[in-house]
Amino acid sequence: MVRWMDALTASAAGSRFSPHVQSSGVGRERLRFVVGDALTLGRISLSNSNSNSNSNSNSDSGGVGAGQFTLITGAWVLNYAASLSEMTARFTTIAANLCPTSGVFAGIVPPAVARADLDALAHETNKLNKRSDRTAMMGFARNYYERLESGDGWRTETMAGREGEGDGRVAFRNYHLAREVYEEGARRGGMKGRLEWRRVQMPLEAMSLEGSDSEFWREYSVSGVHIGLFVARRGGL
Ligand SMILES: C[S@@+](CC[C@H](N)C(=O)[O-])C[C@H]1O[C@@H](n2cnc3c(N)ncnc32)[C@H](O)[C@@H]1O
């Protein structure tokens, strides 16, 4: 499994964003980090030179670097796209690096909500967030603070951490775009195969941390799952 997207996001806040390569491992190279902007990264070369090819081509015609990855993961990365064109640029990068026949992208993103339902979800969530007992107990809230002029989604601010957790508390901003934007962005970016929204189920290990019948999980279930699992195939079925 190759997780370059995670690798690149880990230090994306650094230089904005000339791609560079770092290697790790003793003796033979075993792990390589390529850092860059997911919008413009282009096709990563697996040859030994310390650069990527930086071509955004997603043609199926082969050549150096074509089709070298069978799996790309992106955890909480696509939710930094503010529009369909930014979503398309991310998928153009993904498609350029996936094997044209068997390549798969698996992403953790905000919940899959249709454009027609997103305003209602935003208002309902903001109403729940006003209950301070709920946010204090859950230690997590996603605030929908501004609707996008395009109607494609909302600007959101996520707050995580409970009172008393001090430095562990964080707040950061990104977007909740409609599921149609994810799907259309994937298609326009070159993902020609099946697009799926997988059912989200909390692992038992996670549920047992708070006690599976605890107040925490009762509150959690009021608003539905907080993530979406989007799987897009480069080609094939
Ligand atoms: C919430 S973190 C997720 C990190 C990691 N995948 C995880 O699950 O812990 C989001 C990351 O996406 C990165 N990011 C946002 N836009 C990006 C872009 N255009 N190119 C590369 N990384 C980006 C941010 O810098 C940040 O490191």
C-alpha cells in the first residue's frame, strides 16, 4: 500500500509548495516522501531522480510513472477544496498517479450529503452546537459558519478537544461540499470507474473507549456520523 497523499499532507503546511523528495530507510530506499501541493503535484516519478515529473497529465498512454500506484488514500484532504474546480484539480493529481485499470482512491471526507439537503444539515448542526452541555461532553463540533455563494456547500470550522484539555484543543477551517461536487470532481479529474460512498460504521474498539451505551454515543447518534468514506476507481468497474 502506498500512502503518498498522507505523506504529502503531513508537511504541506511547509514550503508552499515546491515538490521535494525525502527518503527514509536503511540501505535500500524503502520509504519516500514527496511533499507538494495536491492541486499541482502532477505525476510522481518512481525513478531514482529526486523530483517528480510535475506533469498533470492523466492520459492512459503510459510512459515513465504511468500507473504506478494501485491505492491512494486521502484522510481529511479533499475537504480543503473550496469549489468544483479545486476538487477537480485534486482528482487530476490522484488520477495521474493511479494505475489506469486497477487504481483506487479511498478518502475520508465529510459525510455524503446531497446538495438539496446540505442547508438543512448545516442549520440543524448549528442548532445542536448551541447546546453547551453537548459540545462540552462530545469534545467535537463542526460549525457551518458561512454558505458558499456557489451553493456547492458551506465553510466550516471544526473544534476538537474538551474543556481542561489545554493545548490539546484545536480549531481549524475547511469546507463541506455536496456529494455531487465530490462525484463530479472525480469524473472531471479522470476517475472513470465506479464511485462509491461506503457505509460508515464505528469500530467496536473505538466505541468501547467511551462505553458503547454511553451518553457520548447517544449524543453522537443524534446528528449521524461525522465522516464520509468516498471510494473512486480510476478505471475498470
Ligand atoms: C486535517 S489534516 C489531515 C492530516 C492527516 N491525513 C490525518 O488524517 O491526520 C489536513 C492536511 O491537509 C493538508 N492540505 C490541505 N490542502 C492541501 C493541498 N492543497 N495540498 C497538500 N496538502 C494539503 C493540510 O496542510 C493538513 O496537513
